[in-house]
Amino acid sequence: MEYRKFDNIIIARIDKGEEILEQLKAIAITENIKLASINALGAINDFTVGVYKTDEKKYYSNSFKGYYEITSLTGTINTLDGEYYAHLHLSAGDEKGEVYGGHLNRAVVSATCELVITVIDGKVDRVYDEETGLNVFNF
């Protein structure tokens, strides 16, 4: 992985074999990012995404292996109890054009991933919400 910073924008290249969430966290910790917006595209060959069932307050995960193009990867970096926290969603298409997606748990790059981090001047922490069972923005 390599990246460059331009004012409040970070452009990163995540390389073959690297896991996207791990590399994103490394950048955020190194750059002391407390609030940011994430967008990316690229190619992956091993990923896990989840769907949250609100009535059960539980995530269910699906794992995929093969040739996939990231059609969308979007989310946020912020904090939970003052520590790094990321919330990302990914959709990826296969060779038939079928797309799968959800809450990103893991994604391994098969060729490259082009990641854009827009750092926002500020801080928004998260707090656990009993009603939804999720860590939500706490303003």
C-alpha cells in the first residue's frame, strides 16, 4: 500500500493480497484521522459482507471468492469511545454482472484498490444505541 496526502484528501493504492480494512486502519492511525468519508473501487477475490437484521439485532455474513470488481465501496471513519472506528459498505460484481454487497467485514485485493479518503475537520464519536443494537453517531 502507498498513499499521498493533498490538503484534506488522501489518495491510496492498496495492493494485491492486502486486506482493505487493515490498510484503511493503518492510514487512519498514521494520519490521526478522527472523521472522514471513504470512496473506493478496484478488484477483489475474497470478501465478506453482512446484512443486519434489525428485529434480531444481529449481523448475518456472506463470503465470496472468485473474480469481483468493486462497484461501490463507501463509508465513514470516525471514533467510538475516542478510538478508531470505520463503517463501510461494499458492493461487488462478478463475471456475469451479478452484484453482491452489504456491510464490509473483509476484502482482499486481487489486483488493486483505489481509495480516496476525504478528511473532515472535526470529530463525531459513536455510542451504542439500545433500540437498534448499533453504534450510531453521537452529536
